Amino acid sequence: MPHSGLNGWREKVGQRSRLCCSVKIIDSFIETTLTKDIIITNGENVSSIEVEQCLYCHEAVLECAVIAVPHAKRGEVPKAFVTLKENAQVTEQKLIQFCRHQIAAFKCPTTIEFTTLPKTSTGKIQKYLLREKEWIGYEKRIYGS
């Protein structure tokens, strides 16, 4: 597979190639984001991993997953699914406000659902199940195109 530098890996699809992931180097660590984990809101790219890392910094969050959900005006917006630590209490608005102090406002989740996250037998969060639930009734997984 051809390498395209710090922009990620490109995969040939017919006559075109598409970007399969993006790469960011932070403090000598390489962070990669798959394109399905990129949320395009108002034409801006938002890494779901960046939003998840922000949420994990909150003391009440045990685990979380962020996905793109359809939005009439913005195309897609981030939605977070959060499992709280035992005996922890926090509201949706408090978590959103926490994110607004850490990252840009357009990257913050518009809604947060408190739930137990679906996982594989090895403990990996199954984001595709969350996506399927949110995109029921939509023909495409990219809203507005």
C-alpha cells in the first residue's frame, strides 16, 4: 500500500485513491485516526479520538465512545456515549461544558448518552453498533452528501 507521508495511508479504489487514516505526532507518540472515526461538521474535520481523550480526562468518566450522527444543518455532529464510574454523578451539560474548556467548541459533543457500551469478548468497544443505531433510516453514512 503506498504511503503518503504524515497524511496517512492511501488505498487505491478504482481510478481514485482515498485516505484511509490520518496521522498526528504528539510528544513523540504517533496517533492514527481511521477515516470512519473522522466527523465532518460544517466542513471541519473532528477526530473522534481527540474528543474521547478529552472526555476521559473528566474524573467521572469510566469509558466513552464518540461517533458521528446526522444533523440537518451541520451534516454530522459528534455524539458521545459515556459510562460513568461507580457512584459518580455528572450531567450531560456539565460534561459538554468540560469539553468546551478543553477543545474547540465545534469539536464538542452536542449530546451525551449515559449507557453501558457494547464490547467484544476481548473488551474492545463496538462503535459500529452505536453507529448502526444512530443512522437507522438514512441511506448513506455521510449526511448531507
